[in-house]
Amino acid sequence: MDVTIATGEPLALDEGLFGRLRRDCAKDWDGYVNHPFLAALADGSLPIEAFREFLVQDYLYLIHYARAYALAAFKSDTLESLRIYSRAMAAIVDGEMPVHIAYCADWGLTEKDLVATPERLETIAYTRFLIDRGMAGDLLDLQAALAPCVAGYAEIGDIIRRSAKTVLQGNPYALWIENYGGDEYRGVANAAIRQLNRSAAAGGGEARYDSLLKTFRGAVQLETAFWGMGWAKR
């Protein structure tokens, strides 16, 4: 085993509104960040077909994820927020998606293969949930829907990197683990958590807590279903 722990600032998982949302759906959150799919990914035993299924659907998810960040920019009521979310959308489209395509190529998947694959029901349900929450609500509602993805992946990266059962050497998924367990992604997650917390403080998050918790929990459950989609292919 060769596991290197990220050395940057700790994850802001317990801060502000995000911390409360995470604590109040602890059972669902635990099922998400400790899913069997991830345990098998961590020790390298996950079947290749299960990971390929996830990779393809994750690319299709990213298309809508970028649209959700464009919607967040539209919903922004300050220039600072507009800049934050417009940059985030560009980072997904111009940064994360090309990297994802290059990574998929290592698994024998071309961009043509990715875009030609139909969206699974789990992908449709999750992505349309994000867009619906953004269209029906305001920026804070959309942030509550988006937060489990960006913050959850950072926690998953931490969990995997710290686990004694994790194997990086010879693990076909080592690059994925390094990405989400690294300092750079941790910084992205912390920025998203703190942006949500700022919006909550400015926009009456306490008064709307029950609705925000429902949205947050729904996104966590849909994330868990996404792992299940790949796990079913084992």
C-alpha cells in the first residue's frame, strides 16, 4: 500500500449551514460517501465494466452540471457571485470535461462513444433534479442541491486516502483517487461550502431550513443511486 495524505487545509464539512445539513441527514450521507462501489474502487477490486458504466454516465452528468452552474450565475444577485459561478461553469466545460474525455480514452472510450450513450434513468433523475431546484427556487436552493456533489467527492477522496484498505500501487483507479483526494480539489470543495454558507447567512437560510434540508437530502440520495448504477454492473 502506498497512500499519501493530502496536506492542505482540512475540509470545512462542519461549518455553517452545510455542516448542519450534513449532520441532519447523517444516515443518508454515510450511505453516499461509504458506498460499496467506493470501497471496491479503493482496493482495486471494482470490475472494469462497473467503472466504465460510471465514467460514461458521469460525463453525461457533467454536461447538465455545467448547465446548473450557468443557472447559478443567472440566479446570482451580486457581481461577485456572478463571477464565481460563471468561472465555475467555464472550469467544468473547458477544464473538467476535456480531462474527463482524456481519462475515458485510457479506458477505450472516445468522446463519440460518450455522447452517443443514452442517459440512464439515474442520470436523468439526478440532473433534472438539479435544474428543477434551480428553476423553481433561488440561488440558495440550487446551492443546496449542488453541494452534496462537490463536497461529497472531497470527503470521499479523504476517506479513501486515509483508509488502511486503500491500495494505490497497481490500482487502475489510482488517478481518480488522487484527483478527489488531493489538495486542489479540497480547495474547490471548501470554496463551494463557504459560498453556500455565505448565501444562507445573507438570504434567510435559517427560516428556510426545512426546505433546504429536503433539497440537500434529495441530492444525497440521488448521488447514492449514481454509485448504485455502476455497482449493479459488477
